[in-house]
Amino acid sequence: MNRIECLETIYDDLADCAVVTIMGAVAAELYSLGHRPNFFYLEHAMGLASSMGLGIALAQPSRKVVVIDGDGSVLMNLGGLTTLARYAPANLTHIVFDNESLLSVGGFPTATSTGSDLAAIARGAGIQDAKLVTEVTEFSDEARAAIRDDRLSCIVAKVDAVGPKTFHMDVHLLENRFEFARALRPDPDAR
């Protein structure tokens, strides 16, 4: 399955969530669907999207937080899974697109290309609701349920190692940082 097809199925569900994503193919494809102020493209911090998402989830427990990650990023910070499990915020959904490669930096294979199972690792870390999905409809059903429900969830989606048509994004990343902070303000009138 293709990552962009998966993102299209949940795009509308992300409207009221705080969304944190890694840079590269994931960010470019999410951006191509339409940028929103509640989307944060985490630059120069590979492996830390789940950590940032956890901080937001703990600071604002009434806000749904969706972290959109990649296999290479998660593998760089496997301890992030144990930290998510330790605090288990019910308002956090962690989506991992596993294309078995570092697609955005040349396509080098990751450990998932030789058998590492990130959903099993997440369960082993203590995230009880961790699933591996391989079909778009299965992804859509699981991701939408996780976003809607109050439970820590990790959905690992096996996707093809196909990048976006372009990595170009018109969002200035410094402005994205300020825009995202404004979107997270609890008082809607303060925006």
C-alpha cells in the first residue's frame, strides 16, 4: 500500500488533533493534502516525534495527539516506545509508516527489512494496543478508531518504499513552529 493513500483516509480525522510528523516523505505527503496550523513538521530531530507528541499529550490531556512517524525514525529512538508505554496517555495515537528503508535520505534499508517487527517491539515495550496493518482499509479502520477512542495506540503500517512526487513545501519551518504553538493554545480566542 502507499503512504499517501493511507494519509488520505485519515486526513479529515486530523482536523482537531495536534499532529506531529517527521520531515521527509511523510511530511511532504501530508503537506500535499493541505497544510493546517495544527500540523507540525519536526525538523532536524529524527527519532523524536513520539517524544514531542508525548509532551503535548501529557500537557494537554483533553487534546487528541497524532504522531506520524517512519520506521527509520522509530528505530533511532526505540526508547521512545518504552517511554510512551510508561506514561500511556490515552489521547495519543502513534502511526508508523514502515517502508523498510530510509527513503528520504537515499533508500538505505532499515532493520525492518531483515525481520524486525515494530508492532511486536511496541507491544514488548508495553504498548498494549499495537497493531501491524498491510491494507489501506485495515489502516483506515484501525487509525480512525484509535484517533476516536481514548487509548494509547500504535499502528505500524507496512507501505511501499515510494516517495512523494516532490519534497517541496511552501511552509517556512520557523513560522510552522510559531503557528503550531498558536494552534495549541487552549483558549480559541487567544489565536
